[in-house]
Amino acid sequence: MKGVVIPNLVISNRKNSFFRLFYTYLIIPFRSGLFGFAFFFTALLLVKTFLFLISSQNYFIVNVGDVALSLIGFASFYIVGIFQNFKNGK
């Protein structure tokens, strides 16, 4: 009976190992990338709002270029998150 139980535990450990690696190297960096995107986008919106308030413009526009610029924040924070995982040896 023990011979039947042991292989199931090995398969279970492989599944847990896969999900742990998936979570560590994909989900955690993705969350930090979303934080970077939100940080860059918020900073961009604050600067645009400030310039709108002090200038004589009658409109406030958020372009696709603003979102693309915020993607730089996503990419940079995502890469930093991946490198931190490698550095920590997880």
C-alpha cells in the first residue's frame, strides 16, 4: 500500500513546484509591473493636470502615447521583479 501512496506524493510535489515557479517568476513580477504602470500613468496624469491648470488650454487629453509611455514603467518594474527573484534564489 505504501508503494501506491509514494508516487502520488511525487506527482503532487511536481505540481506544487510548477505552480510555485509560475507564481514566483510570472505572477509576482506581473504585479510589480502593474504597479510600475500605475505609478508612471499617475505621475503623467498629475503633470498633465498641473499643466492644464496653469496654462490657458481649454482641453485635457490623454493620448495613446501616454499609455505607451506608461508601458515603459510596466516593463521596467517587471524586469526588476524578475531579477529580484533570481537574486533571492527562489
